[in-house]
Amino acid sequence: MRPGRGLCGLVAAAALVARVQCCGPAVHNEAAERARQWFYEGPGAAAGGRVAAIRDILDRHPESLQAGTVFPDWGYGCMSMDEEAEAAHWSPFMEHGVAHFLETYRRPFSARAEQLLAFLFGVASHQVADEQWHSLSGLREGLMRVLAASTFGGDYSRAHDVLDVGGDFALAHMDSLEHLLDKWTVPVDDVLAIYGRMGFRVSRWRMNMCITRQFYAMEAVKRFGRGLFPSYASRAPILIERLDDYYIGGLYAMATATSDCWHTLVDWFDAGDFSRRCLVDDNGRRPNTTTRSRHSPGGSLLQRMDLPAHWIRQVRDSVSATEDGGQLHLRAAEPGTGGLRQHTFSAQRAAPEHDAAAGCAELSTAFRKVRQLYSTSPHSGFGTAMAVGNFSGSGRPSVAISAPYFRPSPHSPDADGVAGAVFVVDNIDAQYAFSQQDILDADPLTLRPAADGDTPRFPLFGASLAVVDFNADGIDDLVVGSSGYGRHPTDRLLGRVDIYLGRRGVGLATTPDFSLTAKQLADATGIPWSYQRIGGFLFGEDVDGDGYADLVIGAPYHADVPHERHTGRVFGYLSGTARRAGGPMGAPSFTLVPPTGQPFEWFGFSAKAVRLGAHNVTTLLVGAPGHRAREEATGESHALAGRIYAFSMSDGAAVPTFSGLEFAARGEAAQLGSQIHVWTGTDNGPLVIFGSPSEHNSHMQLAGGGPPPAEPIPARGWQAGGVRVVDPAQWASGAADDADDIAGLLDTLCGAQSPGHFGRALAPAGGDLWIGEPLSDAESGRIYRWRPGQLQCFAAPGAMRGARFGHAISVAAGAGRAALLVGAPHDSQFSRLAGSVTIHV
């Protein structure tokens, strides 16, 4: 092809007749973008200079990095180039690419050499992300397989459809996608040379046409993705709830794998040393697999969007494609000319994007002072979890706030190779009507993950927090979970729990007093071959009724044997004066097994103890939101209906036992048991609160009007969420087969937006119940205050668009007025997805 020749007219036809389902370009670029932000070493690191040099190249050539991140899918379903595309997904392509680079280019690198390097780093990101996303290389617990098994009855093709296409739309709903460029630079001559080294003869013009098709798809996602989001997200709560943080195939998991791989590639490019590998199943050869394991037949991404023809023409007409000097340059005109960027569909198709203030008050009307703590560490997730405790015996509460992906600045002396932090703030007062403060300036005690031989770069330190009194001395202790601790995120034994003892007049130390790894737990329970996943679900509950909060470890992804995946377990460690700092955790005091044992039930997702003093019995409620309900009369099953099991422990008993009492939901995707809380500040004794954040609200009204929507139309009220307030004094043994027919049900509260996820967070406080709705208002979030007979809405502050305000809620009650703390881990005011916590006093 002659330099400068336009490609638009040729590619248009190819884009519209392609017959394969494409993996989304936005998902791949999101993983790479997060990895790029984390790609640095601290001062004095051996590889620090080499990493910094490559990071500089990636920063200066994002148009090549982003093109490479999408490239491996270029030939799927396009002009019989499937095998060539598949070859780009495996290590031999990278090895030949690096060898070609080292043989062709010399330092100082030219701009063309740097663009090829950035492109190949993008290709490597795609490879490691796809391995997790599609559950390849023998990965049995990847996100796509879990979606198929838990939601679609094992139908992998349906999961493929929803996740591959819907993942991009979920990202468009989550974020503005401003980091995605409207231009790509593809090193065509170099790519053809790499294929030639591998024995392939690839047509230049076919490859250019197919790559341009990919660029069309990316532009369409940016312009229309938010409007198309409901058609896919309404079918699968997992697409919203766990796209970000699921441990194999979630965005953070793929980004951390990419970061690890890029550190490996530093050695590849530096000296051609291929001894360290990136992929799980990586022996230097392409596995014996087919493209069907990665892509299923179907329409192209543009076809599956079901867009009006004139919208497709506008995308096509806005793109220019030229080849010059052996490089393909793709450009899109500013989409604002057509008014298409993040087009909002009619309310019949998508839930309306309400004005954040509509029907909601400002929190300043309920609180006199507001103080916002924030992080400037990109993608740190500050505010993911919070826990309030009196760690020094002073009577004044402190708050622990987690940031599982926090990394200090590369110029900080604290910068090291391990991510994650928990910040403990003693002063949770507010001095002004409104103030903002970097968490590093708030004089926090900073806890960081312990570095040992099994600590990965991203152990997810702070994935969950809990407050217990482990040594029964009357002073609160902090428990920190690291759900990613292990040699590799796909290890069979994954996770760690650290306990930091509170000390009178001193507080917490910076090193844990007790630690428990998944391997130690497996050995202690006599099931070393099990699949252990701990650290993501921790609870401080007084299970034995002695007045001291015990440690309850939920393990919803646990399996004793591989074919019982994600049945779940609960492990309990009772507090006592015999617990001495530095001693072993040993075997758990009790282990709870799900009574039904369904795969993907996720037993242990939540746990809460309620004390019924009249009977001297403590009931431990355990949530299993993945439970599949079955109608006995019709045989019809409902995925993700959810169930809650009650285990009773009388005073003096050794372990809790299943009481036969259980609560079940019948509706599809209600996920009853996602949240359980106990409200003790009421006049009539303790009340129990059940949250089902993805429950359907059939009574919700949506605005009409606008043009006829395309199929499928989500049912109104999808994933609006619900909360039930229950009086446990009226419980009796036996099952409640309908969540709306629970003995003692006092009230049912329903979310008002799709997908608001009303009930995602719950925090009782005195006479108030605070409820989080983090996905309302285009994921800006809301919180609600419920008092019997009155539900009041409070919107996220205007600057917190997309922050997921209300993802976590805690209440700190001390000698003075109680403080309300609201976590927003997606707050991007100060750095993208860095997070914040707002304190209201």
C-alpha cells in the first residue's frame, strides 16, 4: 500500500460484515492504564532506572500502547485471519517481537523503536488479561466461568456474550473513558516482520482493514457505551458488582497481572532474557487450544450494539486511516460534532440519569461540619473498607480506612514494590463547614503489608477490615485481610489475615501480633488440598456471648474439592485471655459448612451475630447470596436468589450449630444475604437488617417518551435493591421460603434507581439506619437515612461524579456527637479512582 493512502472506504465494509464476537477494547485498555500508573520502582531499587526508562516511553507513546493493548484480537472473524490473531495471544509472539526489536533497533532508540516497544507492552497486557478474563490455561475460577456457572446455569456462550460486550459498556457507565485516545499508531512493518519470523504470511491490507475495524468498535464504545449498558448489565449483577475487584479476571486482577508482566519484560528487552514468564501456562509454546476458547461465533461488536445505521455511518465517517512509513495511523474526529460521545438513550431503554439533587437533600442539612479525606494515589481504592474502634482504650474512636491498591509516590522513601495500605486516623472531628485533606497529611498511623517470600506486588492488603477483642482485654483490636496474598493470584491457597492488638494508652503497632495464611488454615483444618480464599470477608462478632468480639472469617470462594467450587465456609476464632501476641492462630474454634452445599452459593459472604437475651442464645446469621432457588411445583430455578442460614450457640456451648432456620428469596438475582447488620439502638431490642442490593423492584416507575428502544429492554426496576427490617424476637425454627414472608418482618425498603444497588452498605446508628446506594445517579451514589416511617435521601456532593458514594458506611460514636463516615472508592477528584472518605459531624 502506498504511503498516505486512505483506508476508510475499504474498511467500512469489513467492519459491518465481520461475524465474530470481539473482546472489548475498553476493558483491555483499562487494565493497561491501571498497570501503567503502577509501573515504577521506589528509590534504590535495583531495576528502578530501567523501569523508569520504559515507563517514560509508555507515557510518551500512549497511541502505540493502546493500539497494542487491543491488537491481538485483530483477525478474529475478519477475512479468515483467526489463526493469525490467535498466535498473537501467546508467548512466542512476544519472544519473536522482542528478538526482532533487539536485532533491529539500537540505543538511543528512535521514535519508531519506542513506538514498537510501547506496542509490544500493550500486546503483553492483552495476553495476560485474556488468560484471566477467558479462564484459559486451566484457570477454573476466572470471571467468565464464574459468571456462566452462577448466573447462566453453566452456559458459557451466554456468559461470553454478556461479559465480552457488556464489560466495555459497564466501563463506559463507570467512567468517562477520557484516557482512551482518539488515535492509534500501529507499527505495521514490524508486526509483519514478527509474523514472518513465526512462519506466517500475513496480508498487509487485510491486517490494516481488520485493525481499523477494531478502532471503529472502540470509538463506538466511547460514544454509545453508557446507553447500551442496561441491556447487558441487567442480565448479570456480577458485571457491575465484581468487574472491578474479582480476583481472577476482574479489572484490578488483570491490571496487577499486567504490572507483574511488565516488570518481567524489562529483563526481556534489556538482555533478551526470557527465563521469567508472564502467562500461567507458559512453556514458550502456544497451547493446544482453539480460538473458540477465547471467542464464540456471533455478530461483530458493532452489530451486537444494534445501533441505528446512521450512527454507524457517523462513526465510520469520523475515522481516517492512513499508512505512512510502515505505520498505520488511525484518527477519529472530535465526536462532539455529532453529539455522540456517551450518548444517553431514552429512559425506556436506560434508567434516567437523574439530577443528583432531585428529591435528595445535601448532607449539610443533617450535619454541621464535613471533612473529606482523599488519596492522590491513582486507582488506590481509598475507602474500600472502613472499621471504627477504640484501639488505645481512651474512649475516643479511631477509624481505619483501607486502600488495597495504594502505592506511595515513586519519589517517596516509603515507596517499595508492594501495594496496599490501611490508614488509622485518631482525629475524626471536623473543624469547618467543609474541608478537604490528603490522607497523608492527616497524621495517620499507616499499616503496610508485611514483605516476605510469598507477598506479591498486590496482596490486596485491606480488602476487608474488622474490629475484634481477640485477647479479651477490653481494648479493640484491628483485623486486616489481604485476599491476594500468595505466590500467584491463581494459587489454590490464597489470602492472609493479620491482627493488630490495641494497647492501652498506645494504640496499634505497625506490625501484626497474629497472622494466618490460607496455607496455615488449610493445614490446621486437615484439608491441605482444598481451595482456600481468605481475607476478603472479615467480621467481628460476639459469637459465644461472653462480651468480647470474636473473629469470623468468611470464605465464600472456598471449596474442599475442585468440583464444589465456591460453596463457601466460615471459620471462627473465639477471643480469650489465652491469646498472646506472637502466638500461633492454630486451628479455628469452629468451622461452619453450608447446609445445602451448592456450588457458587458463596456461603460466608456476610455474617452477623444477634443476641436474644431472653433465651441466652446467640444466633450467627450467614449469608449465601449466590444460592440458586428452585420452585418445587414447577422445577423452575432462580439464579442468585440468595439465602441466609441461622446457626445458634447457647451459653457454654462449644460451637454454633445449624438451627434449621433459614431465609430464602425466590426472585432472580436478588442476592439476599449480601449484607446483614444488627441494629441495637432501638427501643424494642435488636433488629436485624437484610440487604439485597441487586433485587428487582417491580414497583419502580421509569420516565417514558423518546424513540422506540432497541431490544432487549431491561425490566423496570432491575437491580434497584432492597432492604428488610426484621424483629428476631419473633423467629421460630424452620425455613422462610419467601423474603417477604419472614416472621417479624417490620418493613421492606426499595431502591428507586436502576442499577442503584440500594442496600450495598448498611450502618445502624442510634435511632437511624443509614443505607448506601452507590450506583445511583450514574454511579455518583447516594445514601439514605431511615427512621420508622421516614426514608430521607442525601446525594453525593456535586464534584464526586462517578465516585460510588455510599459504597461503605460506618458510624463513630464517642463521647461527643456521632460522626458518619461514607466511603467513595471511585472518587476521581484528585486522581483517577483514587477514592475518598467523607466525615460528617
